[in-house]
Amino acid sequence: MLRRVVRLRVNEPTWIDRRTISRAVALAVAGTAVLGALLWWLLLAVDGWADQARPATCVATRCFCEAVRDAPVAQPANTVSSFAYVLVGLWAAAAVAGARRATARSAGALIPWLALVVALVGLSSAFYHATLTFVGQYFDVLSMYLLGALLLCGALVRMGALRPPAAVALFVAIAGSLAIAQYAYPESRRVLFALVLLPGILLEVRPGTSGLPWRDPRRVPLSTGIGLLVVAYALWVLDDRGVLCRPDSLLQGHAAWHTLTAVSALMLVLHYGTTRGGAPRGGPR
């Protein structure tokens, strides 16, 4: 699937070759392992801190299905699976750095920022599920807000509605407002995340944003990413409501949400890397 996607053309040679893919994978795996080890060291170094810190708001009810362990890592499955985002983020950063060329200015600008935000989602999510503290929850949710705001502002640039400086200003305004809201009204996080994420997805689907006609096969990465997001959300709901729940198992619905949405983010990277943005420029219709 990955090889097929990166060979897709947009009136010029593919943006990344097999050698770059291999190097990026190696760097991403090594970087993820190092960051995972650093998080483990930090948790051991501050052992007992989480017991004294303000707990996450979910502690009063239930923090997803996985049982909470009396250990440095409160939820192992949910913590480890969070590193799927880190792996994708580091791969995207290494891949775009080693690519022969960016396929478009908008894509070339968006992929590094997407890589950074996705990696932050993973690190903050891992810290949250390892400690179940409010500070972990805060940065976990904030990083997801940043992802939604980036998709929205990126789509507005790609469709020609905003110039990059205006998009940056809008991104900062959205991120700042949501950061305040997350601290003051943490229980609003799920509604606010949907409100900031969905517009960016819906705008990116438009041919006028992606530059791809509706039936263009180059839509495969974006369509795949959206499909994975839908499946992941269904598993998230089943886990959250206790329908699909075995608390002591390492197979967790929320961990599946992490993994599938990380792959969805990878599909978005490939989509940005193989599209120019703007009005369709031909191809299958």
C-alpha cells in the first residue's frame, strides 16, 4: 500500500523514493525507541509524583476500559500504543527531509508541521495514560486541538481562502482559545475536538482544496485515512461505553483507536505529499 501511494504522480516525479522510505523508517523506529526510553526514565525518576498531582477528570468515573495499575505506567496498553503517533510523526519528518522535492508549496510547508504535531499527540497521550494526571490530560487534548487547527488552516491555504501569514494567525488564535477552554472547561474537550477537526477534513475532501477530481485514484490515501478514522471512532465509543471491554487485557479498544488514527495521520502525510492543492488539474473524473 505504501509503495503504491508514494508512486502516485502529480505532473512531476514522485516526491519520495524507496531509499528515503527505508531511511525514514529506520530513523523513526530508533527515535521512537529513544523517546520511549526517556519517558520510562522520567516516570521512574518522578515515581509517586502522579499520586500527589491533580488527577485527570476521568479518574472520578473511568478512564476508558483499561484497568489502572498501581505502577509507574497506569495503563500500559494505552500508553505503548500512543507511540504509534510518535513513529508516524518521526517518519514523516525524516521522509520529507530526505525527499527529492516537495510536490507543492502548501504540502511542503504542511508536512513538517503535521509531523511535529502528530509526534506531540503521541508523547502527550503516552504521558497522560501513564500518569492519569490533569496535566497529562491537558496536553493530550491540547495536542489534538493543534492537529485539528492545523488541518483546518492548512485546508484554507490549499483552497486559496487564506494566505499563509493569515493562516498562521488563525492557527494561533484557535489554539490559544482552545487552550484556555481546555483548562477552564475540561469536560467540553470531546465536543470542541469534533468542532475543530471536522471542518478541516470536510474542506480537504473538496476537489477545490485537494486539487483532485472526485474519482481520481490519487484520492486513495485521503479516503483510506478517513475510513480508518471512522473505524477507530467506533472502537473508541465501544471502549468508552464499556461495550467492548476487558479491563485486564492488553488488547484495548482505546489502544486500537491510537493505532488506527496514527495510520490515518500517515495517510494524510501521503496525501499532502502527492497533491498540489487548489482547483483540479485534470486526471480521471
